[in-house]
Amino acid sequence: MFDIRQEFWDGEEFDEHAADEYIEQLEQIFARSPEGQGEGVDPSWAGILVRYGFDYHTCSPATMDASDLEELVFSIIPRKVSCSPDSAGEVVCSLRAFLAFLAREFGLSNAMKCQKALGAGAERRLRQRLEDPATWGMAKSFFMQGQRMGFDVESEEGLAKWMAFANANQLGAAIPPLAGLRPAKLPDDPGGWEDRPLPARRSPEEQRKLRNKRKQQKASRRKNR
């Protein structure tokens, strides 16, 4: 039995290995579900969403709310994931299916509330964010620049050539810290790159403060209802 409410924070520590296994198993379960097999759905986006939820909001599918989802989809993904604006429709479709799956399979009431963040106009809004350089992070900007200049930055060989060119032409300031880069298995972009640092999360102290803040905010919302 898969525990959708599994916790990964033990005091100040985050269990990276357990979180990775959780994401892999959840993505596989979703892929086998009716929702995961729907037209236009790629379960990989669910895994990306859950990972970023852990990394940037210290939230899981069981605790994520609409404001979390909105920031993850329209801010974190455009900033961190190097993918085409044409992927916007697939991202929105896949995440809508994922939320429906969470609500049906695990009875998560918060999942359906999160659907509000993916309402009418979500695809158009995400497309605009994906194609706007102002929303990109440093590593994504670097890769996109190389791509525009004709380098195959989706391969390690092409990325190395682009880095060598950037160095030779004194573009070093634009090169992100490569220790934090890794190939990312992304929908329609199997050789894509993700600029998520390793590890890519807030410090333990920041995580603790954020968890406490989230608890206070939710308690306040319940009190004001």
C-alpha cells in the first residue's frame, strides 16, 4: 500500500533517498491509472511537480494547496526547466490529470482545490511564462542562449562545446555553476537540462521556518472561515 502522506522531514533533516523512491513509485502508479493514460498526459510532469514541491515549498501532494501549485507551475517550472513554450498544453493537461488522480485514488480533498490554479487560461499563461526570458533562471538562460546560437545544448557534447565557446569569447559570467547541473528526463525533451542544484532545497533552518509559517497561515485561514 502506497503511503501518499509519507513524511520526509525528521527534525532538521530531509530524507533524500526516501523522497526519490516516493516520487518514482507515485509516478509509476499515476502512469498506470486511467488519468495517467489519458490523451496528452505525460506522467513525468507529475514527478517534476512533486520534486519541486519538496525542494521549494516543503510540501507534498497531501499538503500542497492552490497557492503552492500556482507558484510551482507558473514561477518555478518556467525558471528552472528548459523546455519549449509549446510544452505548456501538455504540462497543464498532465497536472490536471495528476490532481484528479490524487483526489480519486487517495481521497485528497486538497488536490481538487488545487485545480483552481489550473483553470481557464492556465495554458496561455504558462506559455507566456515559458517564453519570457525575464522568468528564466541563470542556468536556463545560459542554455537557451547556446541553443539560439546553434549549439546542441541538449547533449553533453554540445553543452561542452557551448561552454568552451562561451569561455573563449569571455562569456564566463553567464556560465552557471556546473556542479549543480544534471541531465533531466523531460517530456518531449529527453535530452533536456534542469538547473536544479544538488541538493536543490532550502537549508534545514529555512525549511523549519517555512514549515512553521505554513502551519500558522493554514491555522489562520481555518480560524477566519
